[in-house]
Amino acid sequence: MSRVPLPLRHTLFVGLLLSGTGCRAATLAYGPDVASARVNAEAFADALEQRFTRVVRLPKFLYARMRMGRFALSPSKLVNDTALWTSERSTRVGAERDLEVAGTVIGGRYTFSPRAQVASPVRTGDSRHFIGLVQLPADNDWQWTTKVENAVGGMPPARATDIMRALFLSAERPATDIRADYRSALPRTTTALGRLLLLDSLSTDAQPDGSTRVSMHIHISGDSLQGEFPEMSKYVRKYLAPARFHFRLSDKVGADWFDVQSRKSRLVMRFRTRGGELQPLEGPPRRMPDTLVLHADASAKISFFTVGASNVVGEFVHVSTSTQREWAMRFTKEPDWDLPLLTEQLLNTPLKRPFEGGGAQFRIGFIRGADGQTLLARTMVLAVRESAIMRFLGNLGFTAMSDYAGRVEDEENRFLAELFAAMRADVRSLK
């Protein structure tokens, strides 16, 4: 509800990730030496290129995906639809339902096949998708759990920390050097990504204490997509470019450590780094705590309505073990809602429900899988209470999804496949 209402939001995330890692040092941090770094980075790019290559969803999953998009906030409409699920159970509380899907390349197409008991992937490029629905004790309460695992090769999860450190360290240079670096290190990736995101300005300001303040201004535009990706271009202009969001990471004493915001097609990112380690934006350098506070505001226009949320506050934890590097987020405080006037009379406990108990939870990162594979994994847990306002918001979200499914999604998949193919070719050329 408070997110950018776009499946294309992961394209923006991927774009930001690649725009950040688009330097030689960050790419070489994929391994302890040039050869292993090249192998790991190429496997990562290859895995994601596969994921977006000529995507096919078998009929059961295609049906389930659209039905869930339509009734995710009204789960009682889904629970008895036997065509959706790969397994069904009953407990003393109520119903439990699972949908599991395996993703792999079949005949040159990345194919999503629903079936029960899908194992974690062990081949680079393969994936496992799990969607679980559980009926909770309170009337009209349900809990969704989604888990996605993509096998991305043999890069140890700990390497994610090395990549981020190399990225921030590379930003401690004059802006002209940084621009020359990413253009020479990843020229094909820069060109492919530039069709959606353009780095308008980059400033680095060295401080007397040895730290560097960095500010990046990125322009989001669908204009350059028009020729090859006309439907994606329209969707970007309609939904992504006008959307507003602001994410800020602070510590428990109120110091900000990272700031990114988007408004009127312009994304602005600010941070401060010293020796490859993030520092507070203001004040003396110090070690960043493992637990931070995430502050967020977001809004977007869907159909005739503007929807969003402000004062979203959650816990943001860096999870670092021998087998994982993840970001874990948990939100237990209801935000301030920006909703159409006609829904004001419906504002009551249903919008509080996702933040009660354990709260809304999301985590993303790298974990060690089986057979030497590393998994790019994400998990979400969200409780909902059915009501009139939730049905209204579900209908509104489905409007954006309906606009997306079909030609827009096909073009987005092709865009991302080309982007990761470009990255793979650039990595292979690194010396």
C-alpha cells in the first residue's frame, strides 16, 4: 500500500544496484583475486539474465498470480480456490495453503512451474518461490508469507560486504575519476542501464577528518526506452517517474547515515564514507551500528487516486553470519496514511493490523545454499484483516498490476535480460 505500485520497482532497485557497483574495484570484490572475482560476478549476472529471458508461466501459476494480485488483501476469496494451491491443510485455527513454484530454463525460456515440495535451487539461475497463506485466530485475519530464492553462483555471502566496502571506497575520489571508472569498467552495462537511469550529477566533497560526502542525482526517464520498449516507456512515465519516495537510515540517537529520495523523475542519493565504511552524514566519524532505524515516505498515483504513507518507521538490521549477509526490516508502528477522501470513514483497525504483533517483516540478502550455491533470497511476512478499505486498496493495486501484466512485463523482462547480458560481457572483459 505504501510502496511504489509497480512490479517495475525491482527494475529501479536493480538499476540502483548496478549504478552503485559500476566500478572496477567493486566488481573485483566478488572474489579474492581477479580470476575468481570474474567467475563469481559472471555467474551472478548470468543467473539474473536467465531469470528474465523469455519468461513463461505455466497456466496454473499464471492463473494464481493474477488471482492473488486481485485478492491479496481479501484472502477469503482465495482460500477455497483449489486451482491456486499446490498443497492444502487444515488446523484447529483454520486453513493453511501453499503455492510453490520452481523456476528454470527450459528450451531457452525461463519457465515457472508450480508443484509441491520444491527444493532450494542448486543450479545457477534456478529459483524457488513459496507463497503461504494461514488463517489466524481472530475473525477475518490472515497471514501471508512469501519466500524467493535465486541461485546466483558460488560467491560467498560474505563477499557482499566486500563489494559494498569497495563501492563506498571508490566514491572517495574526484567525481571525474568515478565517471571515467564506471564508463571504462562496465561500458556495455552503462549504455544498457542509461536507457532508464542517467547519472545527471555526482559530487564528492573531501572532509578534513578523512571522510568524503557523496551526492548523486539520477534522472529516471522512459524517453530512451520509447523505440525498443514502447509499452515499458509508457508505464515508466505513468507510474514510476511521477512516484515520490524518501528513505532515510538513522541510528537510535537520531544521526542520519544514508538518504535517498525521488521526486519528479529525479533520484537523489546522499551518504558519507571513510575507508569504505559509511559514516553519519553529520558529526565525527564513528562505526555504524548493526541496528538502524528506517524512515520512509512514499506516494503514487493510481487511476484517479493518490495513495501513500508517511512517517513509516521500522527496525533495519544488518544480519552478518558465516552463512548470510542480509538486511532485515520490521515495522510495528502504523504510519500516517494518504488515502482518497472517500475512504476516510473506513479508516479503523484493519490498517493497523499489519503492524500488530510481530509487525510487517521483510528481509533480503545472500545466504549460503546447498552444493556450493549462494542464494539471493527475500522473505516477507504480512498479516491483513479483511475489510471494505482493504478491498478498495486491493482493487486499486490490481489496476496497476493489470496495466503491467502482458506487453509491459514482457518488455521489462527483455530490458533486464539485456542489462545483465551486458554486465556479463563487461565482467568477462575485466583484467
